[in-house]
Amino acid sequence: MSLKNAMTADFLRSAYGGESMAHIRYLVWAESAEKNGFPNIGRLFRAISYAEWVHARNHFNVLKDQVGDATVAAGGVFGLTNIVENLQGAFDGEVHEIDQMYPVYLETARFQGEKDAERSFHYALSAEKEHAKLFKKAQDLAKQDKDTDNSKIYVCPICGFTVEEEAPEKCPICGVKKDLFKEF
């Protein structure tokens, strides 16, 4: 289905830009966490980085017929400090997407009848809620100079849902089967 509405296309481009930046930012923060003695928090950053890549890919795929250059305005968190502050930046970015960005984008796509964009925004919004919880939990431990004890992290390759310990039989967001989840 081709996009019919410029506003939804602009929101997809903005979300694509934001998710792309989060993907790279989380990889940088993962490397820093690992170098500073927090290998499991580093793995959490890598897992959620992959989830952000999934969101960016989904938005990009909805935009597949929008060929050409575009200037993209997207929010981005910058800075590389310490583990607690990096986790705060990650948490704040996720909360912004949950409370501000994706609800508006989702409602606009719904109002404009853009079903593919609506699905992409729904997937991202739902997954970001889990990401915020995971970052907050990790930050609470990092404040005590402790690493997380997660043995495995699983990410849905369709919607970016992220969970610790064991993948669900079916993704609660998109319904994909357990065996398709990517393990970190």
C-alpha cells in the first residue's frame, strides 16, 4: 500500500531518523558499558539497539515508494558519560517516544487511514514501553555499581519487543513465534 498523506510520511521519516540514531547510540553506549565493567548492561544496549533497527527498518519499508531525498527532523539524545547517565539518556528517549512522539504519530496514521504506518507505529510504541522498563531496571542496579544478572535477552525481529530470560511462545505485540526471536 502506498502512502497517500504527506503528514504521515513526514512522521515516518522522523521516526526512522530517531530510531536510526537510537540504534547507533545504543551500540556506542554498549561498548562503553562493556569497557567499564558492565557486560550485561552492554548486552542489553546491544539487544535494544537491534530492536531500534527493527523499528527503523519497519518505518523505512512503509516509506518504500517515497523515493528521493528528504531533510529529516528527529529528536536525538547525545553524550557519552557514565553508565548511570547513559541509561538515563536511554530511558528519557524511550519515555519521549512513549508519551509524546508515537501516540501522535499513531493517531495521525489511524486518522489518515494509513494502515501500514499505523502498524509500524503501533509496533514501535508497544516495544518502547518494554525498553523503558528494562533501562530503568538496569539503571537502578548501575546506581549501586551492579550489573544486571540477565542471562539472555530476546528480541522479536518483526516488532522489536524485548524480554529477558526467555522468549514468549508468541510475541505479545505481533504474534511471531518464539523460535524467530533473536537471542543476545
